[in-house]
Amino acid sequence: MDDVIIVGGGLAGCGAAIRLADAGFSVRVLEKRSYPEHKLCGEFLSPEVWGMLDRLGALEQVHNAGAHEMRRARLTASSGAMLEVKLPGVALGLSRYRLDAILADRARSLGAEVMERKAVREVTGSLTQGFEVETRSEAYKARVVLGAYGKRGVLDRTLHRESLQQQTPFVAFKAHFSGETLEDVIELHAFDGGYCGISHVEEGLVNACWITHEKTLKEADRSPEGMIERTFQTNGHLKARFDRLERVSDSFCAVSQISVEPKTMFDGDVCMIGDTAGMIAPMCGDGMAMALRSAELAVPHVQSFLRGNISASTFRTTYTSDWKSEFTTRMKLGRWAHHAYVQPWIARAGLALCQLIPSLGRWAVRHTRG
């Protein structure tokens, strides 16, 4: 029996695996994909990640992988309004293709068993009795199970999570491009029905990731190419960017049913971390940092439970309390900003107000970019 099984080997899953393995616990990570692989993500590491990556022993590897440093943020609206402010620190741009593999290798180096192409079908059991985790070919036992499988997954259904009932009209796309130099800037462009983040990752590539309403996608022939050719024309700044960009990704990553509504920290006694616990609005650019931080937040509670220092009830209560204390305000701000930025007139008015009151713009960036 393992001490901990982690379902999902992304940022939160590998971050938790590194910390638990380093503390001497037996850890198994079950990742349904293989490394390296591209994922839909803004690929923006807000300034707060420096300390977290250092504590994980991965900061040097991230820099060696070519992480791009960013010091400014630029926001635009379809009216032509533009706001540029300094970030509250130095942010980094690195693809999930590189970063997930770096963290998985780091977990393995500390003794964690990271298993690829192991899709989990069902989890049964409890914190008091132990768990059985079933894949298509095998079953594993553990004292604690962490859910780190992302925004949505099969376990949402088998665990009967209430969040599965949340039907949302938003879909997101992501691809890498070449042909443009953004220097040390991350850009966020509002267009009619959504917004698009653009920034550099390694090797001079540009990551473009956007979220839109299903209605807007339908009007663009239900394709990301159609959105680039038609919808992005509503924002002159965004159009100018894509006129000079050439896609180098073989295809677009896409995810539907994007939800930024609250979730529960435990379901079926499985402890949720990362996007599985709650996804901040993509426009905030803080999702990667939150995933790493949520793992950092959960691990002390997991350790205390495994060592017999706290009960299952206390584990559930204290982790939930700490998660809400850390993230609730940020999540609420993210939801507000998301719903505002997909409305063209609100985006225009908001940028105009920030131009009149620069301190307001700096406050907004500081609270949505780490």
C-alpha cells in the first residue's frame, strides 16, 4: 500500500509528489498522458512562483529550459484603448510541454513512482479505511488520494461531484506561434465575446491562449482559425499581432465547459488540489502559480494525517479552511474580472478608467498577475 496516490501529474500533482517524496513518504502518481505533452494553458508563471520553484528544487532547471522573463503587462480593448503597467515582479513564460516534464523528473529523482498513460477510472474507500484506485489494467491501494486531474475528469462523475452539474458556455483554445517579438510583455486583448492572452515561452515562441463564448465561436464557423480571421478583427491591436504570427503547433489545444465557479475541497474523501479544487479565471494569469501553491498548502495536512497527528475530520476541516483563506478572495476577483472582460463595453470602460486613474490599473494587475 502506498502512503499517497496522486491522480494527475501536472503542476499540482507533481508539486505535491516532490514534497511528499522528499519527506520520506511512498508516493505514486498516475498520469493519463505521457511526458512531454502540450496542454491548454496560458503558460504564464506569475512572480510568486520563484520561491515555490526554488523550494521544489526546480528553479535552475526552469531557467535552463529557456523560461522567458516578463516585467510588463499590456491590456487592450476593442475601442483601441490600451493600458501598460509594470508587473509586481519578474514573471516567467515556459510551456507546459517543458515544465510538467521537469517536475515529473524531479519527483522521480526523489523516489516518487510517476506512472504515465495510467488513466484512473474509479476511486473507492475513505481516509479512515484506506483507498483503492482503479485504472483500466490495475488497481492500487493508498492511505490518502489526492485529486490533481485538472478542470474536469472521469472522477468528477464517479465521485458524484456537484461541480459536474455546472454547465458553462465558455470554450478555450491555445497554440504556439512564431514571427513576433513581444520583449518582456504579457498582453491581454479583449475582443467581442472573449479575451486572448499572448506572451513568450521558450525559444522565442509565442503562446496565444483565448477563451470565448460558444455563441462567438459558432459565429466563426466553430473553429479557432475562424476566430482569428473574423472575431479577432474587432480588436485592432489583436489583429495586428495575428497578422504577423504564424502557427507552429500542429493543432490547437481546446477545452470546453470552462468553469470558474467554486468547487469542494473533498469529494469521496479524495483531497482536491490545483484546478481540481478550483480554477481561477484564465484572464488572471495566476492559474499555474495557484496550482503549485495549492499543493504546497495541502502537503502539511497530508503529512500530519499520515503521521497520526490529526484525524480524518481535522484533515478535511483544516485543509478546506486554509484553502479558502488563501484563495477565496482571489477567486472572487477572478470571476468578476472574467465576466467583465468578456463584455466589450465593460472592458472598454474599465481600461478607460484605469487610464484616468493609473493606480487603479496597477492594483488590478497586481491582483491578477501575482
